[in-house]
Amino acid sequence: MATMTGKRDYYEVLGVSRSAAPQEIADAYRQVALKCHPDKNPGDEKAVEKFKEASEAFEVLNDKEKRSAYDRFGHAGLDRAGYAPQFHDLDDILAQFGSLFGDLFGGASRRSRRGADIACETTITLKEAASGVAKVVEFDRHTTCGACHGAGTAPGTKPEPCDYCGGQGQVVQSAGFFRMQTACPACRGAGTIIRAPCQRCRGAGLTLEHVKREVSIPKGVDDGNHLRLEGEGEPGPGGRTRGDCHVVIRVQKHPLFERDGMHLVCEVPITYPQAALGATIQVPTLEGPHELTIPRGTQPGEVFRLKGRGMPSLRGRGRGDVLVQVTIEVPKKLSSGEEESLRQLAELEKKHVSPKRKSFIERLKDLFSPDDKPHSDA
Ligand SMILES: [Zn+2]
Ligand SMILES: [Zn+2]
């Protein structure tokens, strides 16, 4: 169907029906673009015209609003709605559809249009983990080369079609009955070769940049937690949609506290008299020292709980506890006065055997027959 503007019908150009689904339209455009791409038909004006025509058709039919205007009033409808295709220059089309062509020719999935994710690390103290903290993180990532604007070519030059594969990007290898199509080894599947690479990026089109970002670390984070900086990763094909940067949080080991989820476990040494008689001792919390009264007869390893003095919850409200585990310290050196007192205590204990020791001695007796002698290596 020819129109008054002399343009062919867009559906006819792509060879699809008027009810074609978006995927069908994209597939049809891929077929035409693959056949007529200027990189694959160097010097062929007819192919270039076909390519431009198909690109224009795709530009309209791939856009819901433009397609609907075109469906109702044809080419005139597009003009009236101000949707007239903006670019007729080949370079414009290639630039506009640059990332799309990456998909069309590489057959890459939609997901890989996004750039790669990267990671960096930041170390905070346990106290900062409890209160939340703002930190500046630094990382390196690639960015479009400022000298060649990502083209990878030296100023005033363009990529040339690859001689090895004739610009196809693919070569056919035969082995016996098998014919295999593989990426061209000379151009790595690009179909083009950069003969005069950009000096700054050496043809890569990308340069490294050092980035600093302030991140707000929420209270309650634990060692190894990640924060995601959306769109701060590597650029996707054509310098588009960046991946993410993951900030890995490292929480420094605290000299006194071991973390157990939301709880903080702390070992506190006490003396034998404190354990036996009971005492008020000072124990640490993140906010400072706290007084804890331990009862008479406290046993080694016993745990006392300071409710709500632990780590805050990462999701929502509430705090964990501080768990104080007491250990009983046996002195390595004694003053003569201490020694005298302990000897007196030992004499007393011989006469008044404690319940635990009594049952232990009895179990020991059951275990060995009276004939058993203490074992010796001699
Ligand atoms: Zn460059
Ligand atoms: Zn090649």
C-alpha cells in the first residue's frame, strides 16, 4: 500500500500483519536489520535505504502511542501528532538503536543489557552497627571514554568492516559432516575492526573512574550484610543502564562482646568469694558500664541477662539482650594472708563436703571395683 507521502506501509516494510504483537514486530525488524545492516553491506546504497526504512517502521510500531496514531490515520496521523520520525541520518539511527543492535546481533538476553554488578567494602565498629552510621565508600568502575565517546576509535576515524568474516561477525567452520557457526576470531563477533584505536582508552571505549558515595548504614546491621547502590555498577552495552554496586559491611570484632544475632555475649571474670557470697559487679554495655548484682552461690558459666541492652533489630523495633557469662578466676599468685585464709577454708571443706563433690565421689566409687589400682605407665 503506497501512501500520499510516498512512503511504504510500515507493516508491509516489516512484513507483519496489522495485529502483530510487539515481539513479532521486534523479530521481524531483527530479520530485516540483520540482512540490511550497513556494516554488513558496505557500499550497498539499496541495503542502507532498506535498513533506514525498516528502522523508521520499527521506531513507530515499537511505540504504543505512535503505533496507535499510525493505525488510525497512517503517515499523516504521525505528522499531525508531531510523531514524524526525527532522524533520517544513518549515524543517528545507529546511535539511537545502538544498545538494541547489541541485542539483535548478539542474541543477548534482555537482562544482559544491564551492566555488571560490582562490590566494595566498608568496615564499621560494633557501636556504629548498633546506632547506624553514614560512611563514604570508594570504588572503581568503567565509564564511557570522554575522548572517543565510547566509540573506541581515534578522532576522525570509524570502525571498518572486518576482512576475515566480511563483516558478518560469524564464520562457518566445517569438521566432517558438521558445519558450525562461531564468532569471528579476528573481530570477536563484532563484524568491525578498529584500525586506529582511541589513544586514551586503547579502543575499549571505556575508561576507569574512581567513585565516592556516601551510604547510610542502618542500625542493626551484621557483619557480611550488603547494601545495594542501584545503578552505580558497570555500564551496560552502549554505555546504558548500569548494574548495581554492592556495599559489603564488615563489623570489627569487639574486645568484649561476641555477637549472637541480636544478643551480645560478654564473659565477665569474678572471684571465688564473689561467686560464693554474691556481689554487685560492673559489666559492660554499648552505652557504658552497668551494675549487675549476682546472687550468693553463683556457679561458673552461669548467664545473667540484661534485657534490651543488646543490638537493635534490623527490621522494625526491639533490641536484643546483653548476656553476661561469669567465669571464676583462680588466682595464680597469692599473698601470704590469702594463702593462710585459703588453707583454713580447705581444712573446713574437708569436714563439710559440698553436695556436688559428695555425689561425684560416690559415682567415682561405683565406676571402679576395689581391686582397681591407679594406672601407671611404669
Ligand atoms: Zn576512547
Ligand atoms: Zn570478523
